[in-house]
Amino acid sequence: MNWRRYFWPVVGIAAVIFSLLLLWHELRGISLDDVWDGITAIPARGWLFAALGSVVAYASLAGYDHIALLHIGKRVSWLFVTLCSFTTYALSHNIGGSVFSGAVIRYRAYGTRGLTGQDVGVLVAICWITFVLSTILVSGLVLVFEPEIIDRFSGIAHHGLSEFAGLLMLALVAAYVFGSWLHLRPLKIGSFQLHYPALPIVARQLLIGPIELLAAAAIIFFALPETHNPGYFIVLGVFLVSFSIAQISHAPGGLGVFEVVFLAGLSDMDPVGVLAALLVFRLFYLIIPLFLGLGVVLFFERSQFGRTGN
């Protein structure tokens, strides 16, 4: 038995259990009626803008695949790429281990359009780099302009350290751009080869990637109550920390992990209102896309079965 196959799933499940226990301890005085009241208190405008944020986020995620295909020089129809990207992220966000689960889904889909295993590997790598690069860029800007964001998690003022970390992150992004300008040699791992993205590709990465993060954070921001709301930039910073930790934990859908960290970051707000906003986020960013994505998968597999049958 290869223990490595089970290591990360076990870690993810353990993270979910541990986080749910922490979440239960944090919210033990809150009833389901309180949560429902928090959800119904969200105005229609908040629901509308939250839904719009989800649409923009997934449209931007589709841009990840378009950028990667442009990098490897493969032409695939716009509609197919958009549906493939949507389905990939809708499922991988809920499954956990998005890089690996997303690779499997993309290989199955893009293989029908003539892409090889190496092509899909490069595509997945570029999408992952776009996400990491965007997270570093947006996090760096948040730390520079709102250095007190770290205080919300540590309880101790580290403004100078936060600003320094933010500048360091922005310097890493600048180094990435500079590397593209230098036309650095491709990365080779065995037979796998990853060429450095050209400047036009890098420009698209730095535009589309941050839009996805900004839109995803907006889903929560518009669903939060106005009382003690710290503002969008702080919510964005808390979202980045929470989402990153949830991704690292490999917990399916970041269940429990995301909520625990987010509640800690907005501890000065009513936890009922925060929890209601997080449920709205899960609805628009995870649950609805999951069911739509499963529908796309069933339609795709049925069409493929029909072709092989003929």
C-alpha cells in the first residue's frame, strides 16, 4: 500500500474535524434560528451584488485557462474552455487539493480536443502560477496599505513587519515580470518542460488573477452587515488569509477551516452576521457551481459516450 496516496486526504479530513470542533466551540451559543435571522437580514441588494461577484469570479477563473492555452499555443473554442474551466474549479474547490483534482478533470476534457498529457501539465502549471502570483500581488498591496490586518490574527501590532512583508511580496511579483523580460530558460523536470511566460501573458496574469480574488471577496463583503463592517479592503485581507489557509489544509471545500480563520479575522463583528455572509459565500461560490458543474460533466460524458457508440 502506497501511504502517499492517502496522506493528503487524511490531512484534509483531520483539518475538517479539528476546524469543526473549533467552530462549534466558537459558535456554541448561537442557534440555527439566529443564523437564519442573520441570513434573512441580508438586503436584496446584498444578495444581488454577492451573486454578481460570483459570476465575475468564475468568469475570471475561465480567463486562467484562456491564458494558459494562449501560452502553449493551442486553439480551443471559447465556449468549451469556459465550461471546462468552470467545471474544473466548481468541482476542485469542493473536493480539495485543487491542483491535482483540477489536473484530472482538465486532462479528461482537453484530451478530447487534442491536447497531450504534457500540454495539460503545462496548462495546470500556468493556472496555478497565475493564482499564486495574483495572491502574492493582492496580499502585498493589502499589507502595504492596511498593515494592521495582521493584528486581527496575532493580537499584537506588527505594522512595520507587515509593510516589509508586503513590499517583499510586491518585489517577488516584480522579479517574476523581470524574469519574463529576460526570457529565462525553460524549467525542465525530466521530459516535462515549462517555458517562462512572455510579457503579454504575464500582463494578462496580473490583470485576470486579481480580479478573481477581488470578486470572490466581494461576495462576502456585500453579504456582511453594515454594523462594525471594517470595509472592503480589510475583508479582502481576511479573505486572502482564510482562503489560503483553507487551500493549504487540503480540507474539502475548506470546510470549517475557512470559517474559523475568517471569524477570527472579524472578531469585532457580530459572529451571526459573519457566519451568515460565509454561508452566502458557500452558496454562490461552492454549492451552486458544484451542481451546475456536475450537470456539465454528465452532459459531456453522455456526449462522449454517444460518439464512441457511433
